Amino acid sequence: MSRRSRLISATVVAGVAGALLAVTGTSYADTAPTPGAAGLGDRLYPSLGNGGYDVRDYDLRLVHRTKDPKQTVAGDVTIVAEATQNLSRFNLDFAGGDVGAVSVNGRPARFTREGSELIVTPWRFLPAGRRFTVTVSGFTATPAPPADDSMMGFLATPDGTVLAGQPAASQLLFPNNNHPRDKATYTVTLTVPQGWTGTASGVPRGTRTANGFVSATYRQAQPMASELLQVAVGDFVVHSRPPVGRTAVRDVVPRRLAAELLPRLEQERAQLVWMEGKVGAYPFDNYGSLVVEAELGGALETQTLSLYDTGLFALPDAYGAAAIMTHELAHHWFGDSVSPWAWTDIWLNEGHAHFYELMHEEEAGTFDKYGGMPDRQAYFKAVYTMGNRFRAEHGPVGAPKDSTSFFHVFNPNVYQGGALVLYALQEKIGAATFERLERSWLSAFRGKSASSQDFIALASRVAGEDLGPFLTGWLYGTTIPPMPGHPDWTAT
């Protein structure tokens, strides 16, 4: 998102309005205020996000009164946003508990609830192009155990609570504009009983102790999608490691499991060095791993603090942990720094993360153990044979069929098929041009959201040829195209 000055002089506003009137014959004042849309119209998740405004910053404050992971949490959030239309009312996404009060620009506002929509009507309309502040006070949220059909939610574990927000669960904890298209900066303050710790995405900004409670504040200065926020509160240990270049490294694990888990997370520092060598500098100020005792069934790239469960590290040699940790780290470039414009673009996240996961294991000399095949080429050949079946079952790589289940969106064709698209592109344009494209992608869209069409356009510019027909076939075709350089590969 673009950043504008907080203060816009009346002179400048008047000049802009006059210019609009001269060119178009209309002005902001001539446009009647209308409600913002209740969703952004995402094909897979049409009700996620909201129209009529663009969030710039969140100031989220959460209070845990007792040392009970199942307790109901209380909070306040102040949101700074910019109206993108003359706005008579607007929605926030919130599927938590109660809401105490709402104010807009310091004055009480009317609000109603409809499902997961918090509908706010300010005392007067909000002019397009102007910033406004909305505060939701006294909201509540109650964590729940992980569900069998999805790892996502505001989750209770034996040691505390964590947030697994992708794609729609952050609204279970706090009101927000819940779509990766609307990224913002964050300040998070967690107040917990002494003896517990509160850790959030971003850099620690200090603690304060009073009346038996500790308040810890974190600042995420780079834009973040709400589904990537991490808030971990409980009987956890926060362990700092030596930095990797300018990147601070910290891990968060249950206190009772620290001696077992912390040594297994040390490898993340070498993985940071490896990823930076492939795609360039890490895009945030700090990184680390959060491990909880729960059956998540997966891992999640919550920004600056990747989330794992203890099952990943259950075997004596942590079999598979290195690959999954590389996958989640890669997401901090592909998915966190550059986020998807729409959820149909999820292959840009998962395909890239899987691609670099495979590359890491191959270069580490452990691919045969990890993948059961000698190398990546053999793996991609095997995936290619499944290409038409994947497309028939799940939809094309760039267009998953539906979102009736979490696993319909996050399906094998998004992961393996997405990585296969990148392999096909690398085979077509060459490894050197492909690496230049990857670095250009991360540079051009750092801190922003981008689409598959953005990727196609940039790939064409970097390669110096029109790759539209090639990538369109690979992303949206109902049958898998021929693999460049491998005419003998067939899909059964």
C-alpha cells in the first residue's frame, strides 16, 4: 500500500478537489456517501475483507487475566485507515465474542453484528481520501482446540494460546480487514500474569510490570496481512540466538519442553543464510520459530515467527523438520513480504515455498531420504505424471475449484503443481534468468500484494519474451502442457 502524510493541508485538499472538478466536472462533495462493501468479492472467500477503506495501522491490546489457556481474552483495537469513497458506514471482520463500544475519530459510533461482520455507522460520513480512526473497545474472544478439518483458529494448547489465522481465522480473535490485499503495520501489546510470557509478530519494544501483570509490546513495522499475525501467550520460554547478519533470531517454546525443542530449532540460522543466498536479503527485522504441543496437522508462516507443532520434531532425528522449516521460512519472502492479491493466487505462496524446500533438500544431500527419489528432476517428473489428475480433482494450479474445505484451497496442485509451474518456467527461460525474475519479483512487490497476472507480466519483461500464453496454459489449463526440455514426460 502507498503511504501518505498524516496531515493534509486544507490548501492541498482544496487544490486537488478543484482539479478533479475541472477535469471531470465532479468532486468528492458531489458524490453521495455510500456504505462500504461487506466483502472484497474474492472468488474463493467472497465475504473476507471489506470495501470503502484501506487500513494503514493496527494498535491491538489484549489482556489475559489468569494462567488458563482456555480463558476468554479481552481486548481493544485502534485502526487507522483511509476512506477510498465517501463512506456512510463500513464493516470490520469479527467472529469473536462480545463488543463493548465503537468510536470513530473519537466520537461514539453505532454498530451492529451480522454473522462475522461488525457493521459500524459513524456520526458523520467519512470523506474519500481522508484518514480516520476507529476504536473497538471491550471485545472478547475465546480460544478453542485445533479442529480435525483445519489447523486454523485462535487455539488453546496445554501451555497457552496461539493464533493460526490463515485464511480467515484472525477475525476469531480481533476485528480487522481480513484479506491479504489490505496489509498494514501493527503494534501489539499483551498483558499477562507474571510468570507467563506474551510474544507477537515483530520486534519487542519493551515491557512494563504492574500489579502482578506484565505488558509486552511488539512492533511490526513492515506491512502484514491480518491472517499472518502471531500472538503467543502462555508458559513459554523466549530464547534469543545470535543474529544472522542484521536479522535478530528468537524462538518460543513451552517451558517444560525447552531442553528438548530448542536444540532442534538451531538449524533455522543456517536456513536463513541459504535462503538469502537464493533470493536476497530477508525482508523483516527478526525471525524465529514457535512450537506448541497440539495436533495442528501442518505448519504456518505467521510473520517473523513460524508456527509448528511438536509432532514435526517427534522422531529422534527430527525427520522432515528441516524441509518444513525451510518451507515456512521461504514463505517470508513468498506470501508474507509479497502477499497474494486474491486467494486464487495462493500457488504463488505455496508453489514457491515448496520449490525452495525441494531445492534445499537436494543441495543438503538429503533428497533421497526426504522425497524417496534421487533428485528434484525425478520428483518433478513424478508430479508431472499426476498433472491431469490433479487438475481434474482440484482445478488448475491458478484456479482452485472451491473453498468448501480448507484443504480444497490448500490442495496438492497448489503445492506440488505450483512448484512444477516454476520448474517448467525455469526450464523454458534458463536458471540465470529465472533467478533474476525471482529477485525482481521480491523487489518490485516488497510489502505489497500481487497477482498471478503481475507475475506473468514481470516474467515476460525479465525474460524479454511474451510468456503470457506459456504461463496461462500452465496456470489455468485443464490439461497439463508439455514440459520444456523433456518431451518424453507424459501425464497419465
